[in-house]
Amino acid sequence: AAADMVRNWLRAFGPAATADITWWFGQTLGWVRRALVDIGAVEVDLHGSPGVALPDDLEIEPEPEPWVALLPGLDVTTMGWTGRDWYLHDLRAQVFDTRGNAGPTAWVDGRVVGGWRQTEDGRVEVQVIGDVSRDARKLLQRKGDELSEWLDGTRIRPRLACSVALRIASGTSLALPLPKPTRPRWSPTTTSAAKPKRLPPFTVLETRLIATSRSANSRS
């Protein structure tokens, strides 16, 4: 069972550091190491730090096309790793509360660049922080407009909101400088292959959250 769970986690979140797996499952390092041996995990280099990957997941992947996303609070894409600097940079305090729970986030090309919330009439508002291209801002706004139209007035009331979203509500603008986006690269320790970090699919996660919200509203 442990081997299956770790294999499935690496399939979605890998390559990753052993500390990420230990944190996710709340198990001991020995438990994780035994599971990694059972699945034949391969040691890889994560920007100079040790990591692991599945033996059938070592191919070089092409650079992805530019993309944006609006993810809900507590989304596993935002919370999937304990080492988060590679996609949060200096925004941890703006995205996570003191208990480690993430609020709704806005993403551009694999990094968090802000947050989002809904107004009283259900319109989605996006707050972008730092140095983001004009095209990316337009894509995020378009994503917000599409989500507003799809929700059609249904309001999602997250149990928590990141401070970015709270500042949207209060009308406070943020302008924190962000470093240029750099995709985390990794390579098997025996080769020089490189591959960008993958993120789990977010469309299904958004759909499930919204469907649950609508169901709850229909019962109330």
C-alpha cells in the first residue's frame, strides 16, 4: 500500500525531494525510503538538491506553451510540496495562512503571481502582484471573466482567503517585485537531461470545487 501511494504521488507531483513525500504523508523518513526502494525510484538532481523520480519518468519534456490559471483555496497544486520557493518566490506570507493553508491563487507559467476573489454579485476579481507581462495580465483577466460567466452568479465561499484576496476586497493594491520566472530544472544524477517541473491538472480540481459549491447552495 505504501509503495502504491508514493508511486501515485510521484506520478502527480514528481520529481520531488524526499522531504516533500515525508511531509505529504506524515510518515517517517524510513517509511518513505522503503517505499521508494519498492517502486525503484531514481535519484535526480533538483537545481543542486537531491530528489527522486519514477524510473519511467526520466524523459526530457518540451517547454510548455504559456498558460495561466485561477486555482481555488486549498488546491493541491498550491499545497503539494513543502519546499515551495520555486513557484511562490517571496509570496508565501501572501498566499498561506499561519497554519499552512493556501487561499485562491492566480498562476502564470508555473508560478503564483497573485490571488482572486468574488464580489457580492459573483464577479471574479484578480489581483496580480509584481512583474507580469501585459499579455499575461490580459489572459488572467480573460480567465476571470470566463469563470464569472460560467459561475453565472454562484458564489464560492472559501473557508479561508489569502491576504492577496483580502487586499482586493479592501481596495489595497500590491506591487511586490518578483524575480524573472525560472522553471525548476532537474536531471538524473547520471545524465545531463533537463525537464521542467510538472503541475497536476487544475481544471478537474476547479470543476469539482465549483460543483460542490453549487450543490451546497441548491440545498440551502
